[in-house]
Amino acid sequence: MPGRVQFYKVRRVAGASIAVLALLAVILYGLDRAFPPDLARLSQVSAVVEGENARPLRVFSTADGLLRLKTNVADIDPTYIRFLKSYEDRRFDHHIGVDPAALMRAMWQWVRAGHVVSGGSTLTMQVARLLEPRDRTVLSKAVEILRAMQLEWHYSKSDILNMYATLAPFGGRVEGVRSAAHVYFQKDPGHLTIAEAALLTVLPQSPSMLRPDRFPERARQARAKVLQRLLGQNEITVAAYHQALAEPLPQQQYPIPMLAPHLAERLVAQYPGQDRIITTIEPWLQGDLQKMVEYYGGNGARERSVAVMVVENKTGKVRAHLGSRDYLDRPSHGFVDMTKAVRSPGSTLKPFIYALSFDDQQTHPQTLIWDRAIADGGYRPSNFDHNEAGEVSVADALRFSLNIPAVKVLGRYGPIRFSETLRQNGVSLRLPGEAAVPNLAIALGGVGITLDELTQLYRGLAANRKNCPLQYLRDETPKPCLSPHEMFSPRTRHWITGILQNTPRPDGYRAQGAQNPDPIAFKTGTSYGFRDAWAFGYNADYTVGVWVGKASGQPIAGQTGLNSAAPLLFSVFEKLPRLSRSTMAARDQSWKNPAPDGLKYFTMNPTAQNQPVAGGLDIEFPADDTTFLLADMATRGMVLRARAGMRPLVWMINGVPLATDRWKRSAIWTPTEPGFYDITVLDKNAVARHRHITIRKTAPQQGLVKQASLTLDQNGQ
């Protein structure tokens, strides 16, 4: 009987215990669901833009001004992880967030000494405190214990270490192991010495009081304490211990790199919420070039800025990007990204004018052209030095960047056609005024374009003869080319390259050019009023673009592309490593071959050079000086119809191209408002025809309106 009573007592106690445990489990489950781990601080990390080798180019502070780089255990030297566990939490891999033995030891030491001797917090409890900072109270400690157990329930040990490595404080505004490694040792945490790992292990215990840059002796003693314990635990050898003790402490918090700051800023804005962006930039090259351009602000030229782009020809990857001389310099407006500023290109479009002319068989490199003033009463350009060279070859006109021949060749090819050809290949020339029509001033820089657009265009000349988007992100899939097909033929590319390889170099670089087995083809340009100095060059491996000037657009007296931008261009090329053994058709001489009979002499008349046209281009409909009612065309539109002319044909309304099938001789245009309109059709040979019409909203009350038939003929070819 007593045994049975005892049995029932035990069963009741067991049942009550199970009920209590079940109730506790329900309560804990409810608390877990009601108060999930708050990982908000973990998501508030610094955005970092990195070079191709994962070295930081620029780090952006968090909203509260901290440098907190997201860090993973896989990116940290295993020595540090081993030291951290040995010193802070030896049973980390086995406990459930709380180490009872460590807590009991800490409480006993506290009771005996009357103050805190050692902490009983596990790494998981420290993570809980880092996620939700609280005052040091008994209640806070209880919450940390519950939160630590909750974290262990939801996350793996690796996840918890990642949280610690990202949030641990290291003094000042530095948080996270990766941030600390860069600030104190100027490197990633993947390769740490024993002394460095020991210092990073102890710093979070008192980050403000142990900062080696402010309290070196305290930091030295704290590091020695860690090393002593590791030696006692056989984690390091005696030799390693003494070597680590002798290693100097870092004497300052080094500034985070500020490389390619404009590009980094643009990419962070382009990809909001992305904490790590890996670019194609080579940090060593970027750093060297940023140092190289510093002197451009000397000699009383504080307001002068510089922009440089280096592109790998084969891949289109941007290897260096300088948006200004100094990002933080106020007099030069260093914060302005001059690779994106729309500026006058000077003479830098001339190679493309001649290239299209060559391909169209209008000229040949040895075609003779008169370098003398145009006397037709219209546009009257002059050469840079205001002299005339007389009769020269087209090749020499390009080599010496003569203005008058370039304008003549563009006039023969057609400025509208040239502008349209570039537009079809993804290059939009900004005209001065919304209603402006492309004109001969394009040859001398009478349009707007950016450095990155021009560099991209020259890269096409150096590589695949297409205008393809440059690549800024390392892991990005290359985007489709903007050109539907090659802009010009391989022969033309060889001609242009050979001519540009023989362009006179600036002083100090001429002997180097003669001895270079892989010569650089280059072109300079100077905008009106000495506001912009340009230089573009390419060899087998790279294309480089350089701009020099004032971001404000003010002139710099005497500044030219040859004396300001070209020296920097060649200095940049001296820094670039060879990528291949091939050369850029080293000094191709085919451009020196005699011109064929029909192209020996340049003429503005396209029919005079062995290119007879059967019939002349004309506009069949509408007739000139006709008037139409807007209501009549509201639904059906107007059929524009051309006769003869060599296709493709470009239709324009007040200088604005229509989206049409250019191989058809007709197009449909639907006007939206009344007014006076200039209708133009342009054929392949740059022959243009015009019609002027008027569109009224209502018919006039008196007189007859000369109206044309609006019969649609969509089959017109």
C-alpha cells in the first residue's frame, strides 16, 4: 500500500512537471511568435562598391553615420574565428545560446569580489545585445538569455557568427570585422597575422577604451592578455606568442579608400538596397591615375578639372574611371562627374566623318582636297591656326586636324545623314536648341556629347566596329550592342587607324611613338573658346578617353587637346599592362596607297565622281506651298512620297527624323497641331529635297484654300 501511494505521488509530480513544461513551452512559443528576433540593425549596413578583385573602392556610411560592412565568416581568416571562440566562448559550438557553467562562474566571482570580474555572456548573448542594445541591468541580462536561446533556435551557428562579425564594435564609428581590418590594417580580414587576430578579438570588449590609435598601451596589454590565454590553451606556439607580442600596433584609423567616387555614387543610386556592388575597376590602376592627375590643379589652375576613362577593348570593361581631378575639391567642382557632362567635342568626331565618307566611296585617304576658305556665302569655317595649307590629301587633313576639309567632307556626306547614322548606332548628338537641325558645325564641335559616349564610340573603332555599351559591373552579362550592324568596313577601320597612328604627338612623346611596337592611334580636340580639351587613343588592348577643362564651362587660355589632354593620354597608356601579344595592325600602311581614278580629287558634286544617278531625288507628294486642314489628317495621316534617289531614305519634319521603313519610298506622317512645316527627304548620297506646307485648324472664311488630295498609298516604294 505505501508503495502504491508513493507511485501515485510520483505520477502526480511527473504529470504536474509535464504540464508546467508544456505550459512553459506554449508561453515560449507564444513569445517567440509575438516577439521574433529583430534583425533591423543587421540590415542597416554600409553599401560598398568594390573593384574587380573585391577590394573596396568606396564605402558609404549607414544612416546613423557608421562604417558597418556586411561580413561573412567565410571571408575571415580562420585564425580569428578560432581565437574568438577560445577567448570569448569555448563551448560556443555545443551550447543552446547560454552557457550555465560560465554564468555560474561569473556570479560566484561577482559575489566574492563585490564587482564584475568576468562576463558570463556567450557569443550568442553578445549578438542579442548587439541586435537590441539595452542598459546593463538584471532584467536586460534575462532578456539577452531568452533572445540568445531564440537566436539559436532560428539560426545556425554560422549565421550567428556572421551577425557578430558584422555588428561587433571596434571603436569610433567602426563596426564589423571587415570594417575594422580595413581601418586598422588596410586590408581585407581574409589574411590576418596572429597579432592582428588577437587585437580584433579583444577590441569589442571595450572599443572606446582599447582603441590602439588613442590608447596604445591599454591596447597592447589587452592584446597580450589574449595571447597569454591562447598560449595557455595551446592555441599558439611560444615562438608565435613572442612574435605577436613584438608586432607593432596600428597607430591610426586609416581612411577608407575613395577610389572612383563618382562611379560608385552612380552605381549605389542605380542599385538601391544593394549592400555590395562589384565593378570592373582595377583598384591599383584607379589609385595610380588619381595620384597622377593631382598636379593638374597646380600652377594657378585650381579650377581645372580632369576626367579619364580606360576601357578594355576585347570585353568593353571599364578599368579606370575618373570623374574629376579631386572629388572633394571645391574650386574645381570636383563633385561633378565630367564623364557624364555634355560638352562640345571639338574635332574628335572627325575620324567618324571621314570613316563614313570612305565607306560611302566619296573619298579615299589619298583623295586631294583644297584646304582653303569656303566661299559659297554660307558657313565659313577656318583652321585652328587661321592658315590654309592649300591642296592636301584627306589623310593629312585628318592627321593635322584641318577644319576646312572636314567641313567640306561632311557637307558632301550630309550633316543630317551623319547625325542620323550616329543616332542609328546609339549616339545622340545634342543640338544647340530644341528645333535645331544638324549642320556643318558638327565637324568642329557644334554639338554636345559626353566623355563616356565618345570613349564608347572610339572603343568601337578599336574593336568590333560597333557601338556597344561599356561594362561597369564584374558579373554583369554584356548588353547588346547599340549598332544594328558594323558602322564601317574593316578596310576603313585600318585606314583610320593607320592615319591616327601617324598623327603628330605632343612634345616629349614623339620618340616614344616611333619606337613603340604597338603604336597608339589617337585624336585630339579643342572646343570653341578653349573650354574643353580632349584626347582619345587606342591600341590593341585599351581605349582611353581624356577630358581637361573647367566644370563651370569657363575657358582656359591657351589650353588645347594637344598640349593639355594628349600628354595625360600617353601617360595613362604608360601605366597600362599588355594583355595580349597582338598589335593593332602595327602601322598599317594601306592608307598610303594611291586613290582610284574616280577619287583622286574631291568635289562637292556627287555626280561628278563616277557615281551617276539615274534620275534625281524628288518629293512627289505633298506639293510645295500647299495648305491642309488638320481635321482631314487626324485619322488617316498624310502620305509622304519620294521619287528616285538612292535608298535608304530618311524623312524629317522640321529637322526631326520620322520613324519609318527607310527602304520604302513612302512614309505616313500624322500631324498633331497646326503650323508651318518643312518636310525633308534625304537619300544615301546626302541629296536632300524639301517641301514647305501649312496646316490650318480651320479653313479661312474668304478665298479658296489650296488643298492637296490626301489619298493614302501605303504601298508606295
